[in-house]
Amino acid sequence: MLGKLIKHEFKSTKSTLLLFAALLGVAAVIALMLGVNIAAKGGDVAAEDSGVISGASAMIMTLAVLAFAFLNAFTFTAVFIGAINRFRTNLLGNEGYLMHALPVTPAHHIAAKLIPAIVWTLLGIIAALVSYAVIILGLIPGINAPISELWDRVIYLFQNAGEELVFPGVQIALAAVELFISAVIGLANIYLHIYASMAVGYSLKNHRAAASIGVFILLSIASGMLDSVIFVPLSDALNSASVLLNLETLYSAVCAAGFYIIAAWFLDKRLNLQ
Amino acid sequence: MSEYILDCGGITKRFDGVTALNNVSFRLRRGKIVGLLGPNGSGKTTLIKIINKLLVPDEGAVYIDGIEPGAETKSLISYLPDREFVNGRMSVTELIGLFSDFYADFRADTARAMVGNLGIDLKAKLKTLSKGNREKVQLIMIMSRRAKLYLLDEPIGGVDPAARDYIINSIITNYSPDATVLISTHLIADVEKILDEVIFIREGSVLLHENADSLREREGKSVDAVFREVFRC
């Protein structure tokens, strides 16, 4: 049943997210144009000082950078708010009369909302990172490959990343996996925090949105206390970047599990559809 | 298999200190059409929500075919809420797909035929249909199941007389003969002819639960007339 719920969730959200994907596509095109433009100037950020970039083209590039940043920020905000709103309308609003009549447990409902939300958000992050990478590739100093040989620039970046971007003693592949897992659990923590707040807030008869915000703050305080009592002292005793990342991921996982239990319990025992 | 498809025992529900249901107890056998009759605000919708686990009672217990409400009982119940409950961006085909995926007793061919008889395009988004047609499509989904218990909350409220006839006809021609149908309404005259039993509910308490024929015989008048007398303002 969970698989069916997830399938329907992806189907229900894909049309809205295709719009966001189109916006990200526009942002990527802008990024590509920026990357080409920068690479055409020799990848030298000092080119502007030497007068290679004219006033008009500098203005166009500035506008393009602003448009790119705005589109990325707007898309992320829209994906995030869309995922939260989907939980509210589909499980706590009128559509909840259908969803909660399905032979499915509340825990499955939450998981079916969470997994697509994480997937869409991760895809958004990856798309944004690719867009930024295209710009950065044009800015890499010290290589002469033109932007048409984009792959050469990617190889160059990764060959040098081991020395420049990663802490000593940490393999880039392992670090990437750890970062990915950390991102997934971190996103789960954020979404479940909000889901739990809404599940509690919407169990009341009145002022449900305000109550959800209040519960969100209370849960933030509780998770902050957990962090300061257990995880901060532990992290103080450690100094390896990898271990610290894992500890942070563990903290997020513990919080996410707690939020999941709270949300599932309230949807099961205190559901109050109006 | 329990003797009773629905067993409500001592259900009490309060909202902010106001008692919506007060020690409600009754049991329904299989194969009956039962009217849950009461004026607005009498607790009919609250009771149906509790049976469907959309609300949890403060006291008392509910059993559906001997099982407490949960994921398992939801596969036994076909529930029509008193409001539009479907995402308007869904097409009729997608809605049929949703019901087919989750309910093993859903008859997709029956649903498609009933929608087709209304002249509704299966590819149409629900938000593009008229309010009346949306309500009919929702009813078709509910009645296309071979459920053991149908919970219909105000199925004829707010619709024109012709639509009422369509809805009542859809109910009596599509429900499983061994299933029980609980219809909540205050429009008694329209449903009286199909009721086997009636439950009168007022201010959260059950006033009577009786066979419709024996009530008519005992009082010498229609259920509608008895209702108007009992609930006179």
C-alpha cells in the first residue's frame, strides 16, 4: 500500500513540479549563458578590471545573475511550501476525508508525503548545483580549455578538488556519499518537524495554523535541548570532519524519528477533520 | 465474522466542553438500510466520523465486523462524506484508478459505465464539472464498491429533487444485498421508502432505534410525520 500511495503522490505533484522544473531549466540556460560569457573572457575575473567586459555587457551579466538567483530561490521556496501545503490539504483538509478512508495507516500516509517531498527537493538542489557548476566552470582559473570542452573543465575541477575542497584524510567519494545521506536525513528532519507541528496543531478545534506554529517552536526548543545536552558535548570531544558530519546526521535522524512518531500518533489518535 | 456489522457502545465525544455525542449505543445487523435521522447539529456527522476513525471518541468503543476502527476496517467501509473530498485537478479516470488501487472490492467497469451514463467525459478534470456532477461522480465511486458497510453522510443534502432521485436510485441498485447502508439525513420524506430501520438522534443522544415498518404501525403515521412531531421546534 505504501508503494501505491507514493505512486499516486508523485502523479499528483508532478504537474506542479514540472512548472518548477521549467523555471529551473530557464535558470540553467541563464547559467550556461553566463558560463559561456565568462569563459569567453578567458575565465579571468580580473578581466572586468582590464576593460575586457564592457559596461553594457557587465550590466546584462549582472541582470542575468540576479534573474538566475531569483529563479533558484523562488523555485526552492515554491517546492518547499508546495510540499508543506500538500500535507495540509491532502491529509488535514477536505481531501483528508478521502485519504483517511483508504485502508492505509497514518504512518504510511506520512512516509508517502515525505519521500516525494525529499526527492523533489533533492532534484531541485542537484539542478541548482549543476547550474552553479556551469558558472563556476567558467571561472576556474588556470585552465585554457574553451567552454565547448566542458568535460575537460569538469575533469580539471575534480582532479583538483581532492587537494583544495576536501578535508585532509577524507576521500572525495566517501565524503560525497556521507553528504548525500546527511542531506536526505536533514531534509527528512525538516519536513517531519513541520508535519509533526501541523499534525498536533490541526488536532485542535480552533486557531489551528497558529497552534501549528506554536508547536513548531516548542519542538524546535526540545530538539535544541537534545542537541545541547547530548550532541554538542560529544562533538566537542571529536575533531574529525567526517565524524562530526556523521554525528550531525545522527542527531537529525533521532529528531526525525521523534517527529515521525509524533505526527503518526496524532494522525492516528487525535485526528480532527473539520 | 461478527453477528453485527456495526456495534457502537457508549460513545461520548466532547468539543471544548460541549458534548456532541452522549453515551451513544446501537448495533446494526447485515443487509439493512438504516436512516440516521436528526436535525442539523444533532451529532450525525460526528458519529459517522468516529465510525470511520476520522475522529476518536472520548469514551466508548466502535466495532466494525468485530474489529476496532483502523486500516483494516476501512477496507470494509465505503464512506461518502458530507462535502467534496476529491482533488479537483484529478480526472475521473485518475479517480477510478485511485479507488481501483486501494480497494479490492471496487468495480471499475461499473463506475465507468455509470459515469458514461451521465454523459461525463472520463478524461474530464473534476474541477471542470458542475457541482451536481462532481457530487454524482463521488457517489458513483462510493457505490461502485462491494463494501460491507456504507456510510453516507447527507447524500441528498443540497441537491435538486431530480438529483435526489438519481442518488437514491444509485444507492438501492448498487449496494451489496448483504451489506448495511447507514444514511444520515434530515430529509426524511425522500429516503423513507427505502429505509428498513431508523435511528433518531437529538443533541448527541439516541432517542429511538426501531424497525421503520413497526414504527409506522405503532404510531399510525409515516416516519417523516413522526420525525416532525418529535423534533418540533
